[in-house]
Amino acid sequence: MYVANAELRSAQMDENRKKELLQRLIRTKTPDDKVAAMFSFLEKNEIPLDSEKIHRAFYKLKEKYPGILEEFVFSRNDIYPFSSLLERILFRLQNSGVISTVNPDFKRCMISDESKNHIREHILPIFQDEEKHKLEEIGKMFEQLMTT
């Protein structure tokens, strides 16, 4: 049986503590936020939906940007480097409508201008300028890796 922690029940939490927790939640940068931010910098609105190519690209990006992509762990015992975290993030981004695969053969992943604008308005502001710059570099490098 689940027992709720008294501190987390809103009725018993003072207003300052609520504000503090809310601010911490707003400032939290998840791996999903990083991938979405990266996608917002893509010039094209579609990339090939090739799991192997996507995972290999992220593996190379992690080698070049280990600090900002530290959460991504890749198995190297498979046919290609594979990150279960990356796979889950892509699934969540697709389920949330940020990316889509509406094409009939499911060979392309679509990232609409509307999605990119939403990310820029609601997700990018949680990152500091240096992080934004790195995410932009990573996005451009990802696009290059995916289109070559």
C-alpha cells in the first residue's frame, strides 16, 4: 500500500516550500529536454528514421560532448552502439507529438516548425547561454551525421 509523505501533501506544505520545489522542477534539465532542444536547431524538418544511424550519431556526439550528454550510456556489445535512454526519449518525444512519423513507410522522422518553436519557447529558456550554444552545435552536427 502506498503511504504519502506528509511533506509532499500540498495542504501541509508551506507556501515558500511549494515555491522552492516548483522552481527546482522548472529549472531541472532532463535528457529529454536536451534532445528536444537539439532537435529545435535542425535546419531540416525531417531526418531518416534509421535506429542504427541515430544511435551511432548520438554515440559520436557523446564522444565529442561527454559533459552535456553524460546521461547517455551506450552498449558496445551489440551490432551498433545502443542507448536504451535514447530509445525511450525518442519514444516519449514521438508520443508527445514533438516528433512524428506520419509518412507511410516510417522511414522519416518529422520535426515540424511548430514543434521547434514550442521547444524554443518552453524548453530552451531553462538552459544557460553556453549550454544553448553547445546544444545548437550538437544539433547541427547530428543533422550532418544523419544526412551523410
